[in-house]
Amino acid sequence: DGGITQSPKYLFRKEGQNVTLSCEQNLNHDAMYWYRQDPGQGLRLIYYSQIVNDFQKGDIAEGYSVSREKKESFPLTVTSAQKNPTAFYLCASSIMENTEAFFGQGTRLTVV
Amino acid sequence: AQSVTQPDIHITVSEGASLELRCNYSYGATPYLFWYVQSPGQGLQLLLKYFSGDTLVQGIKGFEAEFKRSQSSFNLRKPSVHWSDAAEYFCAVGYSSASKIIFGSGTRLSIRP
């Protein structure tokens, strides 16, 4: 089955620790995205990548980092610089930019 | 700046009643328009999309949406809702001049038995 896999589904970390969220897709999509979702605020774009070894900052990139070494993978690192990391994180991919995005099931990160 | 507005934060309708969720976007050439649905704790599922052509588009689960360029709107409709339609609905817009899709803040739909 083709799709997007995010892991883990739930993640707990202590304040001050970096944490990496995994996102893998087997849809052969060029574009991949990371969104953060907070209650009542919809989806906010963190980073996006249109091609391997290239990525751009979204609207709320501070405190996050990404890499795109393989077409299938777009991991997101939440660093200790992110002031309020507790949120629901969604990864998505699309054939090309601006076409419909396909979403993973999300990772709920809780920092204590 | 390009933006998407969903003016209704929360809507409650009775099961079997009709539904219309509103979506307005800021003006932009060649908008690509989407509606997504999200169940609690899950990812987003595409309901329907509009790229060009017929302004009334049909989607999955009995939903449809109409693109009205003059009103910069892309409202989602369903003639008769089911209890399983309770979820959060997001309108999204893509522009050929931008490299990303912009999401609205969402409308939470509750169904009254």
C-alpha cells in the first residue's frame, strides 16, 4: 500500500532535549511538508522540500530543522530552541508543489 | 498576503440536515482549492479539489463544493449529514505563484442526533 508513515504516533521528551520525528513516503512524490497543528490554529507550515537535498523554511521554522537526503524521507528535528514544542505534527507529500497533499497520521509530541 | 478564511469555528447540525461550510480566500491568480477532513488524532483526508473547469466539484462521502471566483469562495456542501461526518474540516488554497498550500483554521462539525 502506498502512503505516508509517521513514527512514532506518540512521543514524550524532557524539556531541553532534541527529538526527531520520522516521515517516510512510498508514493514517489517530489514535494514533502511538515506542519504543526495546535488547537484552534489550523495547520502552520514548518518546512517544505520540493526536491532531494533542498528545503525551504515555512512560516514557523524557528527551533526546527530538517533534512532531505532521500526522496522517501523527510525527518523533522525539534530542537531545544523551540519554545513551545508540545503539539501535533503532520507530515505530507505531493507529486509537485501546489497539488493535493497526502498526509500521514501525525505524531503527538509532549514535552514535559 | 495570501490567506484562507473559514469564518465558522464550530457548527452543529442535526443528523439528516443539510450542511454548508464556508471558505474564502484572498485574491490570487489560478487558485487551486481543496477541502480536507480530519478525525480526532488523525491525519487529513482529501475530500475534493478544484483546479479548473466545472466550478461545481464532487468529492468523496457525498460532499460537493462550488468555486465562485466573484466571491473568492469555495464552500463545501452536503445535502444530508450523517453522524459519521462529525470531524474538523479544512479548506486549503494553492497558488501557482507560491510553493506551498495555505490552510484555513478549520471548522469543527458536530452532529446533533
